[in-house]
Amino acid sequence: VVLQCGADSLTGDRLGCFNLTVKGHGDCVKYVKSFNVPLLVLGGGGYTINNVARCWAYETAVLVDQEDLASEIPENDFYHEYYAPEYNLHLKPSPTVQNNNTKEYLKKYKTQILEHLSQLQGAPSVQMQEIPSDSLLVDRILLKNDAEESS
């Protein structure tokens, strides 16, 4: 599974219109990780770069089972002011962004999406295995017989 973790859904993103927290974003990663399948996690998106860094740091911690990070970003000589004024890893959702997703709305679309997915046919599976040498001989005999019959 390839999980693309665009951070433009974070609260405070300059272009995104969502209101997810870093923890909420990390919970999505944790959910996909819980399936215990091979997972390639990619960054992407996000137009408030200091929040993107927060998000990817936390998601990395989730992926390596170290999510109990201190929320306070430690002082350093290079980027400390970049995270002012809170100096925290975790963001607070904006109180001015209204959540228009009612439970009924979400349930309706979840049901509809699951119905569509249930109607998809899976790709045929082709197993890799060694071809027995005698089966090649049978194929040659059948081809030879077909050629003789058609001439």
C-alpha cells in the first residue's frame, strides 16, 4: 500500500480548507498501519511549511511506534523561531472553521462508496511457479498434431 500523506489538510494551511490536527493526521497513518501490510508512506502537499514539518515528524514517530513525543519543540540555534509563538508539535484546530460534515452525510457517502467497492471485480491473480518440463513436451505434441491435421 502506498499512503500519500499530503499535509494540506492540516489546520492553518494557506491553501487547504480542512481543519485536521497533526494528531488527527497521525491517527489516519496509524489506522492504515494497523492492517500490517507492506506500507510505503510518502509526504506531499502542505503550504504552511512549519506545519508540514510538524506533521511529517509526528507521522514518522507513529510509523516507528514512538508517538509519545513531547509536544514542546526543543530550543535550537537554527529553526526555533520558525515554530513561534507556541513551539509545540501539535496544532489546535481553528475555532472559526465550521465542520459541515454531519454524521448522516458521512454515513450516506460511506454506504455509497462501500457499495461501489463491493461491485468491483478484483484483478486476476497469477501465481508464479515453475513449469514442469513434461508439460512443455505435451504442448509440443499438441501443436505438432494440430499442424498435421490442418495440412
